[in-house]
Amino acid sequence: MEIIRKIFGDKFAKAAFIVLVILYTLILFADFIAPYSSSYSNRDLSYAPPSKIYTIDESGKFSKPYTYNYIRKYDSNMMQTVFKQDRTKKYYLRMFPKAESYKVLGIIPTHRHLFGVSKGGELHILGTDINGRDVFSRLLFGGRISMTVGFLSLLIVFPIGLLYGGISGYLGGITDILMMRFAEAVMAIPSFYLLIILAAILPSGMTSIQRFSLIVVILALIGWAGFARVVRGMVLSVKEEEFVQAEKVLGASKKRIILKHILPQTTSYVIIAMTLSVPSYILAESGLSFLGLGIQQPDASWGNMLKEAQEFTNILYRPWLLAPGGLIFVAVLAFNLLGDAIRDILDPKSQGTKG
């Protein structure tokens, strides 16, 4: 609670914390908030622009929010497909309309969504992609992968790194030398090229869930070594403290000393490292999916959604396809700001410098 109070005392950290809470709330309740499911597709609306919402009618009076459907046509003068609004019928925005069925948090079946339009209407807040899929809905579903890959990786990285670094630093001698040389060998593995090789040899029939799991495991198995080295350095200094020496004199086992007395002394660093490590995993997953090595279509992640925006014509004429990149930027920036604030709170040297 003290940490949270201090975070809210820093305006940048407070803003970052609120942004992250909003993002995780959106992806947690994506099925309810998204007007369409992740599998929804309307090929007739391929690359349709964002729906325009009106609150003033033709007579200039205020009206309930409404929109028009788009009609896809070919413009012979411009020699390209264009979308024009069908103004023959209005479709009013509705709260909690009936739509595609789903399960809230995977448990409670329902067919109510947060918002939508009257029957027969199409509402695409951020337009559609090449397959006529709603970009806004896919951003929410894709965020579940992009925003959770970091935390899932940490569940593997930190237990391994803590134990490995703790044992190496405490035992010292030849054991420490051999364990650190192995860790350095792992750090020397070019992770990017390793993932490219794996992508080439893996069966093409793997599901996105299997690929997602593989990404998490590979990133974790490569990333633990650097963390273990830092922990080992901290343990080397902590094990000479008087309370550790007292435990040795009292006959405590090495396992008890490491787990009960030495590793808890690294808690501050672990919290800081976890907060600052999540952005790197988000960027790694997004980059791999962007290159086609991660989550595959039709499943969504911010990385593979951003892949469509690599074409110059899409950047120029369909800027809504850049939305995943904006969310990646916001999420990474928020985690970094929050991590810096937590480091300033927990690091006594940082506090002393500021004072």
C-alpha cells in the first residue's frame, strides 16, 4: 500500500498506472466491449474506413447518435475502390444490444455487448482490415496475447534466475565458475536467429496457442541468464552480512539460508526488474508476430495486425491500420514509466540522490 501511495504521488507514474489498468480491463472484458467477435468478417467491407457517427440530423437538430452503412464502389476516374455512405437509412447506436454469443470470462454465457447499432447496421470505430474484420474488436482480442506474454514469460524467467543465481553466488568456487560460464553461454545464443530457425522447422499446422506457448517458453529460456547473473552478484554481497553468518553458526542448512535469508534480500530488485522486463517481452512478441514468426492469422496480436501497415499505400490511405503500433507504444511507455517510479521508491540510493 505504501508503494501504491507513492506511485500515485508521482503524476507520470499515476498516469501510467491508470493507463495500464484501463488496457488490462479492456482486454479482460474484450468479449463484452468488442462489438464483434474475433472471427467476424465481412469481405464486402475490406479496408472500410472508420464509421462516422452523427449527433445532428439533416434539419440541424440534435439527434440520438447514428451512422450510415458503407457501400463499396469502384471509381473509374481514380481507378480504385472507394466507400460511400448509404444515406437511405440511419442506424442508431444502442447500448447493450444483442449480438454474437460469448462467455463472460469464459464462464457466463450471454449475447449482450457494450454497444452496437440497430439491426442491419455496421459499426467499425477503427475501420476494417483486408478481410473486412473489425480493427477495434481485434485490437482488444489481440491485446490478450501481446499484453500477457511478458507476465507469462516472467513466471519462468524469475524462478529459474533467482534459484540459479542464488545457488551460484552462495556456493562460490568452482561451482560458481561453471554455473556462470553456462549462463554466459546461454546469453550468447542469438535469440532472434534461433527463433527464425525454429519457425522454419516447426510444423505448419501448429495452432496459434501452440505458437504462443512456444514464444513464451523460448523467450523465457533465453532471458533468465542475464537476470541470474545480477542475482548472483547481489547474493555475493549479502552472504557476507552478519545475519547470514549467524545462521551458519546456528547450523542452518544451505537451502534454508538461500531461500529464507538471502533471496528475500533481492525482493526490491526483483520487483523493479519484473516491471522493466515486461515491455521488452511485449516488443519481442510484437516483432516476431510482425515478421510472421509468432501468432498467425486469423488469430490476432498487435504484432501481426501491424504487419498490414508496412505497405506505404496502407499508411497513406488507411492510417487506422497503425492503431496496433500506437497501443504498443502506449503500453511500453506506461510500463517503463511505472518501472522507473518503482525503482525510485525501492532503491535507497536513488532516493538518496533525489534528496
